Amino acid sequence: METAVANEDAARNAHNPASPTGSQTPRVSIAVDDTRKVRTLHVKAAVDNLSFYYGQHRALKNLTIPIAERQVTALIGPSGCGKSTFLRCFNRMHDLQPDTRYEGSITLHPDDLNLVGPGVDPIEVRMRIGMVFQKPNPFPKSVFENVAYGLRLRGMRNRATLAEEVEKALRGSALWDEVKDRLQDSALALSGGQMQRLCIARALATTPEILLFDEPTSALDPIATAKIEELISTLRDQVTVLIVTHNMQQAARVSDYTAFMYLGELIEFDEAAKIFTNPAKKATEDYITGRYG
Amino acid sequence: MAELALGERSFMLSDPMEGHTAKAFDGALTELRLHAVGMGGLVIDQVSTAVRALLDADANLAQTVLARESQVNDLERTVDREAFELIALHQPVAGDLRMATAVSRMTVELERAGDESKKIARFAGRMAGGEPQGPVRAVARYLQHMAELTTGMLRDAVRALDESNADLAERVRARDSELDAEFAAALRQLMTLAMQDQRYLGVTIDTVFALKGLERIGDHAKNIAEQVVFIASGRDMRHKKSQAGA
């Protein structure tokens, strides 16, 4: 793997039970040449030697990537490279399928919870890791109830508090101004772009630590896509974002860090600006310049 | 790890501009580079013709350079527009993006080198019209040698672009110091002449400008070579001293 992560030990130390927690979570330094500045960031999730199997098929092979806190990390690669499989490990989506298994770890900081650990409850994981899918999938309920759903599941009953949190989430997903007068209307009456932002609001309402996006704009027109991309850019102030996209320009526009995957392996991980101007690996260059095939 | 698997699938490209799934992209990039190389060839000829016109006080050669100046300007606009459209229509990244932006910068360097040739040709025209030839004769050897150096640097810089050859481009950068040394030596010669005989001061100053023009053309060749290094490797060599140079 060609990676610019200089201090991989930092990511590895995340698995040491004695490693510091809280404000002393591991940091990752992005290596530089003489023209690039060093950036040191907190690691939100340290992926270490992660492999994933569908039955006998090994779909992910020894992935080690530090996911920087409150940054946008994009996963790119051709179809079948494992990027969506990798994304779904974070909230244990694979647990819904029989005969699958994980090896290695994804350590969530600051409390060093191994998201794919055998004793870890997937429900607990999903309470902390939100996900937005390719196709907007609002519940057949009102706009308000879609956002309030997760809050109610967590025991929030006070109507005023619920209303406050719903408004906050809708503002956070840049949808409030468009739906504030129709909160009781069916969510299914919204446009595709609005539905997707509603799904983001629904995910935001439960204040996730990481938000996963799986091709969030592939079903949207350019205007709706631009709104979602702008939203993702602003979300990094409050949440760590991991996004899978087929659209290379989208990865370049929205991500701080980009990982290129191929055949279940990580080929290169670096700052997005580096990947899209001067990648270290020829395979990465061939793919992002459209020479793959 | 994936390197082996990728090696089996990845392309070994004989031409660094080709191999895109979208063949129109290949075509646009190749055309851009060919036009830049063509512009380079014209500018090299402008430089050598202008210096020949000066040394021989040949009005016809001087006129040839002046007449072709508009072709250099047209090529600058054409190549720059092609680079601009390539960025707008194909959204290049990585090496392709570096090629588009660097070629756009190169056209500026080539056009300025062409401008210097034009100034030398105008001076040659005045010489052919009867201005005293003493100062030019006094530094003819330097003019000849500096013209050979500059056209050689330009030729190799353009060849490096054509071949995406960073090593060749690095060697061009290193040769700039030799040109600077020649310019300094020629200046000393002219100053000695000016102190001995002040009748030709005006022509002496024009001769200094011609020498300076050649020195500047060498700088433009060096700048083009730096852009080739950027295209081939992503390294930004601007404002960095050449390791092999002074």
C-alpha cells in the first residue's frame, strides 16, 4: 500500500488497551514532501488489518486506514473493489447476511470500541454510526416523524424537546427552510433531493459520531447533487464523514482524504488534493484519469 | 499486495497521453501536446534566424522573422484555448491535468522567446540599413555561441515535452548557468569597447539588448523545462536552483 500516513503507529496504538483515551486519542500525521504542510489530526476510527469474508470469498484484504476525525474521507475504486463492503463494516450491515465474518478491527475512539468485535452489539454500533443510502428511503410517515423516529427510539418523549431536536436536524441538513411549513406532510411527497436531505436529517438527529454515505447522489440531478455536496462539506464541522462514490469529481470536491481501492485492497490513501494532482501509484493515476478498463 | 494484481491489469503505455477509455480525451491531449511542440519548433527557428540575420546584417532574414511573428502569436492563442477547453470539457486530473496547465504556461514562455527574436530581428534590420557594425562584430563569437546554447536548450526542452522526459528537462535547467556566463563575458567585452570608442554607443546598447534577449530566451527554455519536470513527475521546480547548475 502506498500511503502518506507517516505515523501509522498512532493508528495501531489505538488497539492497545493501554492507549490513551478521551482528549488524548491517537493522532495521525499526514506525511509531506518539501512543498506540503504537515497536518496532525485526531483519529476517529482506526481500521487495522481488516478483512471481510462472504463465505469463503475474501472481499476485503488487510485494510489499514486511519479515519480522521471531522474530516471527509472518500472511498473510490471500480465496481467490485470492496468500497461499499468496507463502508458497511462500520455499522455492521453485513450482520444481516448469513455466513459472513470479519477479521482485524475498526477501533472507534475515544473509547476504543472495536466496531467489528465479536462481542459488540450491532445495535449499539448503529446507534453511533449513521448511514445514508444511494436511494432516498424515508419512512412512509410525516417529515416530522421521519426525523423524530430515532429520537423516540432512544426514549425522548417530551414534545417540545422533540420539536427542538427535529428542527435542529432539519437545519443541519439544510432542509428546514423548505419543509418548515409542511412538517406534517408525508415525506414521500418531497422531491428526490429533499428526501435524501431528510434521510441525512434523520441520521443527524441521533448525533452520530460517523456518518456513512453510500453513493448518496447517484439518483439525484446536478442541483440536488450540489446541495448534498455542500451539505457534506458543512457536516464535517460536527461529524466524521465516510463516503463511497463512483464520481471521481465528487470525491475530489468533497473529500479531505481519499482512499483508492482495488480488488479488496487499499492501493493508495492520501490527501484528496495529492491523489487528484499527483498520485504516488500508477494504478491510482490510471484509474482516476480514466485509463482503467 | 495489489501491485501484482494491478500490474497484470494496468496498461504499459507507449505514449503517456494515450490509453483513456474515452478516446476523444486521448485525441485532445495528443493534439494539445503536438501543437505545443509545433509552436516550440517555430520559435526555435525564429531565434536562430534572427541571430543569423544580425550576424550577416541580412534584411531578408530579418523580415522573415518579423513576418512569422504573427504565427507565433496565433499558436499561443490556439494552444492556450485548447488547454482551456480540455480542462472545461474533460475535467483532467493528475498527470493529464498537469499536462494541460503546464502546456498553457509554456505557451507564454514560447511567445516571449518569440518576442525576443522579433526584437533581435528589428535590430538586424537596422544593421542591414547601414548602422555601424563594430559592436556586433566585437561580440559575434558570443552571439553565435549564445544562439547555439539557447536554441539547443529550447530544442531539448521541447523534445523533453514531446517525450515526457524529466531527465532531459533537468539537464536543460543545468545549462542555463553556462549561458549566463557567456552573457557576462560578452558584456565585459562590450564595455571595454564602449570605453575605448564612444561613437557607437547607441549600437552598443542595442547589442547589449540583443545579448540580453538571448539570455532571456535561455531563461524561457529553462522555465519550459521546469514545466516538463512538473508534467512528468509532479515536482514544482520553479525558483529552485538546478543541482547540476551554478
